[in-house]
Amino acid sequence: MRIGASLLLIACGAILTFAVTAELNGVDLSAIGVILMIVGLAGLLITLVMVGTRRRTDIIHRGNSTTYIAPGDPADPVDPRY
């Protein structure tokens, strides 16, 4: 689930919880709205954690060869330590 889908679930849940006043037999729309908001919030947190911990990899093309350089590698041209 990406950020957009998470925000959509949170918005739909908030609408069902706070804005809809209709009643259906055997269905609690407020409870469904709260569940959607919780699922959307969990998806948003998981997505943000995954995006925050993703590693950066640079790809350098030199002639006929390709080099993959990970952060902290001594060959990293943008590493401020070297």
C-alpha cells in the first residue's frame, strides 16, 4: 500500500465516521469508518518506514562496464569522507 492509498483509506474512514448519518440494518458505518482509518494509518506508517530505510545505490556507466556503488563504499564519488 502506498501513501496515496493510505490517505484515501483514512479519508473514506473519516467520512464514514463523522459525515454519514444514514443507517443500515446490521451495519455500523461508524465502526467501518474507524477500521478504515486504522488500516490506512497502519499502511501509511509502514510505507514511511520502508521509504525511510531504503538504501541509495548509484549506477555509474563507464564505456562498456556498469558499476553499482552503495553508500559508504570507498569508490563512492559523493562520499564526503573521501
